[in-house]
Amino acid sequence: MAIEVRIPTILRNFTSGERAVDGTGATVGELIANLENAHNGIGERLLENDEVRRFINIYVNDEDIRFTGGLATEISDGDTIVILPAVAGGAV
């Protein structure tokens, strides 16, 4: 079994267009480091100063990691990780 990482459209150029990739790691931080090794450049789009970028939301099995331990949130085989960039804008 693997950890499924769902990639948003805006970051799919780092994963050769793949909507989801397999990930590994015991924590979200390790998973991101392993994603960076496999998909060069994606890590700097997710992290800034060793923290999740302000406008990036990461969920482990529908739970926002900001409330479950951040990058230290534990993950295991069978988990689903969803990366969502925050969206803003529109007419006033």
C-alpha cells in the first residue's frame, strides 16, 4: 500500500501532468522532502523557511495539518494527502 498525494493543477508541471503520485515518509515533512527528490522544484512551491507556505493547504485524510501538528503530522500507508493552493479573487 502507498500514500496517495493528490497534486493540484498548478503544480502538475512538476509531476509530468500526473493528478496523483505515490509518496513515502513517516510525517508530512518527510513526504514533502521525498516529493522534492522525485519531482524537483515542487518542494519550494510548498514550503518557505521550513514552513508550509501561507497560501498552501495540506490535508491528511481530510484533516488540515495546521491543526494536527503541521509538518510533523504522522502519516502511514493508505493515507491520502491533498495539496490545495488557496484561491482568491473575483470582482468587487
